[in-house]
Amino acid sequence: MVGRRALRTGLVLSVLMLAVGCGDQEPSPSGGSLIADPGSTEGCRKPLFPPESPWNTDISTAPVDPQSSAVITYLQGRGWGGGRMQIDFSIEVLCTDDAPMRSFQKTDDFYAPDCDDTAIPVPEGGALEGEDGYACTGDGDCHLLVIHRPTRKLYEQWRAHLSGSTYRGGCLAVWDVSRAPPAQGRGEQCTSADAAGLPITPLLFDADEVEAGEIKHAIRFILPNDRIRNATYVRPATHATRAASGGTNAPPYGTRLRLRANYPVDSLPTAGARVVARALQKYGMLLADGGTIALTAQSDRFTKAKWNGLLGPLDLRTLQPSDFELVNAGQRFTWTGDCVRTP
């Protein structure tokens, strides 16, 4: 389907931005339990997926891509979104054992065959990205992310909205966290709840990880569309967009940037910032979506540790594109829009 998702902007709702209300209905209780403190509960805590999964792989000694210098120069001339490295703390991750499965009405943000048309476990007391509950009242991405422990499935939906008996939703991607995905992910040329076709949850770092002193996975990062290479992706991504308008030296979706080994990590202002920086040196950050706030952390609403006093949204503001290098990305794939799902 040529042109599919061409208008997606991928803007995330940051704690630094205000949502504009477009509705005031509250969803009725969904039933089922939301596991308290999922960040420290077996089956919910990170890293998700087996160690050999691409986002859980140590790339600290991986070779640099031949195009690294050109890409870094390109980004250095334009900067991160918003002009500085910032952290968004608005995405929620829910974990449940027994929440009821709810079907949804597909919106125009649902793409076949990329997206999964199946019921989703919705625990009582949860919330969407950037929202107080399940109603999408602002103009954010309203991601719904749910880990279902009994089946070891991860449900990720873009632009969800639940209010009373109404449940509308965009693209849903269901992931099996018990196995490492194949090179083609959920399918070649296929999107997910993120533009690059990647899972979101395993790339989010949370307060429990940072307080414990180590993040053991790559981190999700995003760029404005004019700084992402047009209709191009590299592994582990499986999808790109034509909304991305960057030239041949712009990083494609799936790009993994690694903080230089000689970066003075001890110069960062907080212990939390230093934990994140060390993860950027060992696991890097993966370009997953288009938007403004560079790094994405998990909200602390359902974690034991809290961000207050641990890490602030601007604690990594001194990091510049020139402090990074592009890890060898391999083949560049041109996005055609012809999704072929992986069996």
C-alpha cells in the first residue's frame, strides 16, 4: 500500500508540553488487576526478550558504519529535536495477569496487513501515554502498552482511546517476548506501534533500572522528520516513512547511535544521567519514530523508584550529535509500503 502512514508525524507528548483537551469522558473500570511495581516483578521488568535480541546486544565494540562521519556531521548541523537532548517521561507500561481481553474498533491509523486485529488485555487503573487514564484527551500518540505475563505477550497500540464501552484504536503490534524476533521482525516493510516497526517497551528505560545503576538494553530515540532519511530503514527496523524528508546523509530508521567510549561520563550532573550515558555507550540508542523529544523513558507511575531526585528531563542536555558514532548498519532498505508479515 504505497503511501500508507505517509502523514504520520510520530509526535510524543512530553511532560514539558501541555495537552489540549478534546473530551471529558472517563472510561469505566475494565476489571482485572494491574500488577503493582511491574519494574521489579518477574516477567515485567527489563530487559524484555532474550539476550540475543538486537536491542539487548552489547554493541560497545561493534564496528563503526562507513557513513558514520557523514551522518554525524549532518545531525550536528541540525541538532536534536528542540535544539537539545531532552528526555520524555510520559509513556506508561502496564503489566497484568488477569485483565479481561477487550476488542477495539479500528481507526484510520490501523494498517493492514501490518497491524494485528485481536483483543487486548486492559487492566483496571491503567493509563495511556501522556494521559491520566484510558481516554485520549490530548493530541498525543496515546500509546497503550501492556505486558500479559501468562502468555508472555506484549501488546502495543498507537492512538488508543477507551471511554466507557467505547474502544477505538490505531495500529496494534503484538510481540512474543519469549523469543528473539527474526531479522524481519514482524514482517519486511511492516510498521508497528512505532514508525520503524520496532517494539517500544523494551527500549524504554525506567526509574527502577536507573536507581539500580544499570540499563541493560538499547534506548528509544526519535528525531524530527526532516532529520530522518526519506523512505529508508536499516536493521533492526522493518519500516520507514515518506514523511521523513532527510537526504542521503540523514540517519535512516533503525539507526543505532553509540555514545563515544571516551565521552567524559563523570562530567554529567547526576548519577542517573551517568547510568543512561553508560547504557548509550554499551547498547546505544535506536531511531524508532519521528518527533521532538530525543530520548524516551518510562513514566514512574507504576514503578517503585521515582524520577524526582533521580533524573531530570534536561540532565543530558550537554550531549551533542558529535558525541556519538553510527554503529555499522549494514544494508539500507527502501520502503515500498508492501508489508509481508513474518509467519
